[in-house]
Amino acid sequence: MFRSPFLRSYGFWHWGEGLQTILFTWYMTFHAELSASDIGFYQALVLAPFLIITIAGGALTDKIGARTSYCVSTCIFASVLIVYGFVDWIWGFVPLLFFIYCILAGITSAISNPAIDTFIPTISNESPQSNSLQAATAHNYAKLTGNITGLALPVFSAFGGFICNGLVMLASVFYLRQHKAIATTNVEALPQALPYRDALKRATSHYRNCPENFDLLLSSSMLGLLLVPAGYILWPLVMRDRFPEHGDWIALINISTWIGAIASSSYFQRHSHRIARPGQLALIIWTAAALTSLLMLSVTSFLFFCFIKLMLGMCYSGKPLVYGQYLHNSPPSDRGLLVAIDQTAFWGLATLGTFTLGQLVDLIGLQATIIANSSAMLCFVAVLFTRGHLRAITGLSR
């Protein structure tokens, strides 16, 4: 799995991201002991660049090259982590310095994310969905590792956690510098950089001329708006409502999710050559995710709750099944830009969806919100099915 330098780099990056998620939450909640409103403010602050900076970062990636963009932004990200570790060790929590940390971490992460994804088509000369599934499996293993590493934060302390997180990010840069692109028929030579000022105009034209990619962008919007926020808002609230005595085991819920994600992406990766209609399979998986979510309405066993989370984790393989096709359809001259737009749809709408779901729970209650969220996802899948572009994707593209 991690024999190629790119997959090692991709793994270390998402290990760092997984650890960063746990570290950031733990630091605010238990180390700095911030109020709920302060935690919400800083969470929004660190995610805001995904709404504002990502598209510009993707265009910059196309202009200066993905390797340069990723290595520079990730080295800055790692430096921010390490420096803030020393800052907290010396001065403790200082609101202004933490504010600056959140801004810098958010901006560099928003640039690094699309930059590293542009390398996925160069993993091997296999089909787009096979390359995407390889990256997804590495991503899932790394996220699980990051979550498990996060369990050691009470031992590491904030200083050790930030230093460790920064070193993991630097390891990702080290391995990406060793990566050599595989020359395949679906990877063209990168032409001279196109004008930055026309980037969004070219992107609009691309989606108009390639409705398949537009529907793939719509599917990312669906997942960001509905599926991801459910993990941030609905499932923790279900656990607090149904199993308050298991609050200390909340990490087990995340671990169950990533075990399911690893199992499904590994299986589909091994059998990718047999998948004739990856888009159709993705639609089935997203339908299953919406229906599985409804099981939360009647869950009474904590073990069954973990099993449901494992099943939902297996549904994470829907996007990797078709993401390779999105990259395959994207011209190399604008690949960073188009990846950035996809990530803005995913993570940007996840920010808005998280806020909306939290408001809905207060307004109509937890169970009604679960039903509304699942119903909206089923309607979204029905629209994508009716449009037909995802159903037409075959596993024969090279």
C-alpha cells in the first residue's frame, strides 16, 4: 500500500490532518478550556479559508506547479504547528496568538489540500478509479492512525502534540519530493501556465462542456452539505442523548468509521478492474448511506451504534469510486483549479451544513433533523440518477 513515495506522502499528510483534527478540538476543549461559543468561533475561523482561499490556491498551484505549491505551503503549515507548540509552552494560551495560528493553519491547509490531490492520476497507469481508490485507502489508513495518535495527547501535552503534528507534515513533504509521475495516457504534458485572471471563466466553460464533471461537483456538494455535517453534529448528539455513560469512548466511534472506510476502499481497489459502472455503484452507496442513517432513530445498543458508524464509514468509498474520473476529465493546465473548486464545494458546504444542522436540531429536534437530512440526501441522489451522467461513467477510462 505505502510502497510508492506518493502514497507515503499522501499517508503522512492525512495522518497529520487526522491528528490535527483531534489536537485542535482537544486543545480548545481540555487544555485551554474555552467556552462553547469560543470553540465554535475558532472552528469556523480555521475552516473559513476553504470557502475563501481554496479556489485561488488551486489556480496558484496550476501557475507555479503542484510540487512547489504543496511543498512550500505544507512546510509553512508544519512551521506554524511547531512554532505554536513552543508559543503555548512558553506563554500558554494567548487569544491573539491562537487567532493568528488559526488563520495561518487554515490558509496553508486550503492550499495544500488541492495541490496534493492533483498527483493522484500519476500514481500508476491503471484506471482513474483504481488510482483514486489507492489514494482513498491510504487516506483512510492515515486518518485512522491520526485518530489513534490523538489518544496519546494527554501524554504528549499540547507542546508535544503540535511538534509531532508538524514533523508528520514535514515527512509528507520529504516523500513527495521523491515522487516521480507515471507517464500514462490519461496524464498529459503540462502546458504553459494559462492566465490567472481567466481561471474561473475557464472553469465555468469546463463544467458547461463536461456535464459529467458538473454532476461529480454536485455529488461533492451533496456530501459536504449533508453527509459530513451529520458526523460533526447528528451522531455526537445521538451518542450524548442515547449513551451518555459512554462519553469517554467517543474515539471508538471515529475508529469504527475509519475501519469501515478502509474495508470498503480496500475491497473496491482490489476489484476495481471488475467495476464496470463505478458511478452507478456510487449512487447505490450514497442511497445506502441515507437509509443507514435512519437506523439512528431507533438505536438502543452502543455496540449497534458502533456498527452503524462502521457501515456509514464503508459508504465513504462512494466519492473515491468517481473522483478519479473527475481528475481524468480535468485538463492538466487547470487541474489544481478544478480540484480546488471540488474541495470548496465539499468542505465549504460542510461548514455551512454543520451550522445549519445545529440550528435545525434546536428548531425541530434531533429525530426530525435526522429524517430531514436523510430525505434531502435521497432527493439529491434521485436528481443525480435522473440526470444520468454518473450512471454513464464506465470503468474503462485510462
